[in-house]
Amino acid sequence: MPRTIIVGAAQLGPVHRSESRADVVKRLITLLREGKARGCDLVVFTEVALTAFFPHWHMTDPAEIDAYFESSMPSPATQPLFDEALRLGVGFHLGYAELAVEDGQKRHYNTAILVGKDGRIIGKYRKIHLPGWDCEQPGQPFQNLEKYYFDVGNLGFRVWRAFDGIIGLCICNDRRWPETYRVLALQGAELIVLGYNTPVHNPALPSTDLLVNFHNQLSMQAGAYQNATWVVGVAKAGEEEGVLQIGQSSIIAPSGEVVAMATTLEDELIVAKCDLDLAQMYKQNVFNFAKNRRIEHYGLITQQRGVVVEG
Ligand code: CDV
């Protein structure tokens, strides 16, 4: 029996500061219903989907900051999304800002969850590669303060057996790091899902602005191919609070080929039937890790060439 999963990548257009959680959840539900109509088993929403991407500006009042975070999931605002997913029998992935209390301490995470067709949370991931700065950068057209607002994720990279396959989660900047995909693939990942908020302009490195869409595709396509896995990357796109963000939400096959891509910067659902056995075909051949990886020799080559890497 072929193992196929029909996946919807539910790109979101901008979410404005004035927009309530309830209004955003209505937009998510509209996309979820479209996903159901188009046969989806799983609909993937983006990173920090419920609010504007607040790391783009500086806040100091703890109460104002915490208002962007969810202290429970489902939260009162997201309960209708869980209810509708259960009613429709469609799973989903959701990124959100999480406020947790651990050992009596408040912690803030950039989090994503995977929810099954029964409406129950299957897995949770907290973002590890936080980009940007840990303090305000005066003079910039906008901020990138993820290191200021979020703690580094403490759940590792994990996979879950779900939707008849092996599914891994990561978030936005994680997609640029080869070890993200490799750690997930070493656990057998056949489908990796992620959301992103990626500005067109990088104030710290403006010379790379023209490459921003290319780097987005490059990292996800390489990650998919080199690790024999499907990758689904979903944007929050368009101009949000003065910051223009890329779209091009994509569904990428284990061959590295893009099989579906969003064409707008708005709410848009793209859908693809993902054959998980295609991942297995690559895992059993060119990327048969057990047979073909030569990890015991990698250090030897480095030593022979006299390259010393410290830190
Ligand atoms: N949300 C992100 O992680 N964004 C980064 C930007 C700031 C470079 C990204 O890697 O897309």
C-alpha cells in the first residue's frame, strides 16, 4: 500500500498589530476548510501565526510582551481551530509564541506543534536557532529581536510517527542549518514541516537582499534532497507593520524538486500529494546513511590536512 499524505501549505498574508487572535484564527479556519475541500490530511500554518511578528520591534513592558504569548495550548482563542480540525478530520501544524513556567521561572519560546486528525497535540518543538539580536539596534529600519524575546528551545530536534509516516518539526532560521535536517533525518524523518517569517531586507547584511528568495529555496531544497525527506516550508508573507516578508511557500520532494509553490504574498493554500515511499527510495539508495556515511573518516581527513577547528 503506498503511503501518501496530502499536505496543504497554508501561507498567511500579513497579520497586523491591531488584528485580534480571534480574527486570525478565522483566517486559519478558512484555510483549513479549503484544505479539507482539497483532500488534505495535514495543513501546515506558519511561524508565530497568531500575531504580527513582534520581534520586528522593541518592547520593554513585560505585560505588553507577554500579551503576544500563549500560556496554554489550545488557548481560548485557538480552541475553535482545534474544534474545527477535529470536526473536519484534518491535522495541522501551528507556530506560536509560547509562555511556559519551568522550575518556577517564566520562559518564552518560539514554538510549533503538530496536531492529529483527532485534534490532539502529537508533538511540540521549540526553536533552537534564534536569529537576530538580544538588545535593541538603534538606527535600523526594523528590529530582529528573537534573541531578546525568546529562550533557546530545550526540546531538541525530534520526529513523531504520525499520518502514516515519520514527521519532524523545525522553525524558520533552523531551515538554513544542515544539522537541523540531518538530526531529523538520522531519526528517520520522511516529512519536515516548518513556518517562516523572512524579511526581504536584511538590515545587517543588505548586500544579500537580492538573494533572499534564492537562499530560502536553496536551503530547503538541499535539506530535502541531502536527507531524503519531503520539506514543507510555509511563509507569513507580505508587508506587515512596515516589514516586507517573502512568500514562496513551498512543498519540496525528496528529489529536491519543488512540487508546489505559492505565487502571492497573501493567504494562499498550496497542496501536494506527498509519497512518503519516495523518501524511502532515496534513504535506501544514495542516502542510505548506515551503508554510505563514513563518519569515522571525516575527522581523519581533517587531521591529515592539518586543519584545526577550535570552539
Ligand atoms: N524568523 C526567522 O527566523 N527569520 C530569519 C530571518 C531574520 C533571517 C530567517 O532565517 O528567515
